[in-house]
Amino acid sequence: MKIHTSRNVQLALESGQPILALESTIIAHGMPFPDNLKFAQQGESLCRDRGVTPAMIAIINGEIHVGLEKDLLIFIAEDDGVRKTSRRELGIAIAEKWHGATTVSSTMHIAHQLGISVFATGGIGGVHRGAEYSFDISQDLFALANTPMVVISAGAKAILDLPKTLEMMETLGITVIGYKTNEFPAFYSQSSGCFGVYPVSSSRGVAALFRENVSAGLSASVLVANPVPLKDEIPAQEIESIINASCKAAATQNITGKDLTPFLLGDILDKTSGRSLKTNQALAINNIKLGIDVAKELA
Ligand code: PSU
Ligand code: MN
């Protein structure tokens, strides 16, 4: 697989400087323009200010790019023809010369090929509500099961069935740890009511645990569940009825498969008059901050 790296990413790889992988689906399909671009630029500057090279991953004209120059980042944020590209679609995207935004699963796969070991996102995909009928379970979980990396996420998206997502992650052997908490966070909210995740209280602790997993020969990721800051959260009781209404709207309009997650995020944004977008940005920035610290510990 041919990978184009930006100059900065190439330099960081060669000199062993810390790198933080970032996905582009959250930009292209998770947030509207121009808020998505502002978020991406803010996240990348934060990395640079703190001495870490950001590596946003995307596919341009069938070519895999790790580290996007400004014009490519704007293109991903703005263009309507950029497709959501998961891990199983990588070969197709290359063969068909897609412009593709990479999801958690494809971003992890590509980052791992380069030896990048830390990745920050918003919220991973997981087991959808009603999966007992639809069988809709995100590829993200399977990528987490067989890609040894540290992945920072604000729990799993609250549009999912969180107890089933946690069960599935146990089945798949994914190490799930809570950053300063033993409760699995629920993306927009700190609280999910699902307890029992292993708490770790520092970025150094996260890095040490990852090293132990690697030296034990484990091939799964360490998923760091990092709760949204309290001041930015939408409390679970407030967001729950909105999520239910959005899930109903998706069912009525027959929205399934890979279109479901972007639809739900957009519908929740409308129903909260933009508040969910602010929360999404805040939690993703919070994850980048922790990702920066972990990447430095591991470099
Ligand atoms: N987290 C966000 N916004 C997003 C996503 C995650 O804050 O848009 C994206 C990620 O790219 C993730 C994808 O991999 O949603 C999951 O999609 P699905 O449920 O179709 O597997
Ligand atoms: Mn799915």
C-alpha cells in the first residue's frame, strides 16, 4: 500500500518524534462546514503548539495521505463528493480513485502501517440500538480488536447501545480503560450508568499499560474512554429523548448501513439547535489533548 506522508509527518517518523493520528470522517461526515474546518485546524494547532505532529488521514483521488496540507484539509471539509471510507473499502477506494474520508477502522489500519501508535477521535462506532434485529455493529470494534494502538474516545456514541457495545468489546478482547473514571462515558454526556471500566489516572499510566499489552503479545487496542468535560456535556436525561426521536426518524426514512451514523449526528444537531455540535467539538478537542500527552509518553 503506497502512502503519501506530509513533510512534517515524514520528518517526525524519521526522527521518532511524537505523532497523533486523526480521522477525517468526523470532519467530512460528522460536522457541517465550516465548523468542521475550524475544529480540524484548532486540533492540529493544539498538537503543533504542544510539540506533537498531527497526522490527519484521508484518501485523495485514490491515494492515501497521512498529514494533510492546508488545501487538502479544506477540500475534505468542504467537498460533497468525499465518501465515508471504512477499512473494508480501502482497496475499492484506491482502485476507484475515490476521495475518501477515513473512519476509525480505516484510520487505525493506515496509521498502524506507518507505526503510529496513538489516535484521537470523537466517539468510536459500536453496536447500534436494535442490533439484535439489524445486526448493525461498527467495523470500528473489529479494528480495535486487531490493531495494537492507543485510541482516545469519549466513550462510544450515545446513539448506540452502550451496554451491548461494552459486552462486544469484552468478547473481542479490547482493553477498555476510563480516564480518571470507572464509568464508561456516553459521548455527549459524562454518565452512561455502565460501570466497571478500569480507571487510569495519567497519560503516563495509559502509556505504561499499552506497553504492557504489547509486551504481552496482545494485538488489540487500548481504548481510553475520556469523558467530555462537565461544562460542555449535555446531561444524559436531556439528550436521551432527542436520540430516541432521531433513531425513529432514521427508521421512518429507512436510513441504514453506513449512512445511519452521519444521519443521526446531523439530526441531533438540528434538534438541539447546534448544541450537540459544540459538545462534539469540545469532547474531540479534549481527546486530542489527552492523545498529545500519551503520544509524548510513548515517543
Ligand atoms: N466520532 C465522531 N463523529 C463521527 C465519527 C466518530 O465524533 O462522525 C465517525 C467515525 O469515523 C466512526 C464512524 O468510525 O463515525 C462510525 O460509523 P459506523 O457507525 O457506520 O461504523
Ligand atoms: Mn454500521
